[in-house]
Amino acid sequence: MQLGKFSISLAVKDIAASRAFYEALGFVATGGDASQGWLILCNGPQVIGLFQGMFERNTPTFNPGWDDRRRSRWTGSPTSATSRRSSRRPARS
């Protein structure tokens, strides 16, 4: 069984502050919509999701259809900082 690419979904209280923190560590926002309370950030093959008001605590997430070449329809290329964006929310585990 292929579970898909592993990522961590972080329950955050302030999505703007969390985004700034992870961008200072080298992550780049590749998907999501902060006004809807979620963002996907990548740093090389590492993927995190920031979710404000959606989860009570951090949760591991497996993303079917993701691999190292193509993350998904809504995050675009893992090496592209100017990836496609969508307003669709990701599937949660």
C-alpha cells in the first residue's frame, strides 16, 4: 500500500507569524490560502502544512498522489517557488 508523501500538519494560533518563522528557516509557501486559514510550505523535500483553527493539535499527514517529483495538483513542483495555487483544501488524515 502506498500511503503517499508524509508531511506534518501544524495547528497554529497565528498563521502569519508561523509563516514568517518557517520562511526564515528557508521554507517557501507553495500552496494554500492564509485567508482561509491554511498554507503549505516546502523546504526541499520537507513539507509542512500550517492550519489555523482547523486542528486541536499537530497531526501527521499522508498525502496520496504525492511523490518527490510532483507533490499534488495544488502545491505544484517541489522545486518551484512560483507554483500553481488553488483554493481547494487538502485531504486530511
